[in-house]
Amino acid sequence: MAGNRDKHSGKHPDKHAGNHPGKGATPATRLLDEAKVPYTVRHYEHDDGAPSYGLEAAEKLELPPEAVYKTLMVDLGGRLGVAMVPVAQNLDLKKFAALMGARKAVMADRHEAERRTGYVVGGISPLGQKRPSPAGIDNRVELLDTVYVSGGRRGLQIGLSPFDLIRLTSALTAPIAATPA
């Protein structure tokens, strides 16, 4: 599909092209390049009216929703954590708090999440954050060959091995996703 990068060469045709606004390197892709981790880049035209950033990405890129993971910033009683769950599911805050060794968890303030990560909501990547936070990911990710996460801006997804994502984010794995009611 258009916008894919060559897994083996590590190069993407519009990676450094100044004529493609919004399609250049991000802290997430730079981190992957520095770590020499193979990945793919997928672009889509983001619709500001979309009710769900993650479901929009899955739909527009024709990816199964269980393979696209959203990045959620969570307040763990004064410290932030990164939670990653499939886009069609919700985060179980109690399970995430337990995984992170916190008494409780609530969704982080969007402005604090943006300040902490250096990304905008809807484009927060678990990779290359300005100030990394402890991370947890739903353990079903281990059943996938490729997981897709935000590449650091709206309309940009990165596909990589779940095990590379776990390693690079130092994520703990556990069943932290809940099916929406």
C-alpha cells in the first residue's frame, strides 16, 4: 500500500522530503532508526471530525482493529504511565493501576500528556516520547506478527514487531483491555 516503507532497507521514500508536509521523520521513527528496528510507515488523511483516532486509522488503512493499538496517557496518582490497548477496546483502569503498582489510575489531563510526551493527543506515540513514562500493554499483542501504533502525529501509523515495541518501551504485559459495554 502507498506509504509503506521497505522493511529491510530501513528507508522510506518521503522520510526526509521537505515537499511532503507532515510526512517527515518523528521522534518515534528516529528512535526506531537508531535502534535499527525494522518497521513500516503508513500514512492516511486524518479527518478532524472522526470520533476515534485509532478506529479511524484502522479503517482508513484497512487494518484489523485488534492489530492497531492506541496510546493512552494515564495519571497514576501523580506520575504518568503509558497504556497501550487495541483501538476497539477500552483500558481497564483498575487492572492498569495494579500492573503499574499504583492505588488508582485515571486518564491524564490532555495538556499534561502533550507536555510530557512532546506529541499532540491523537498522535501520541509510545515511542520517542520527550519524557518516557512506565508502560503497560495488553498481552494479546504477543499474538500478533505486526502491531500498529501512532508514529507521532495524526495520520501516521508505524507497524513493527510487538516484541520490539515491548522492548523499546520497557512495557509490562498483562490483560489490561476491556471490551466496551
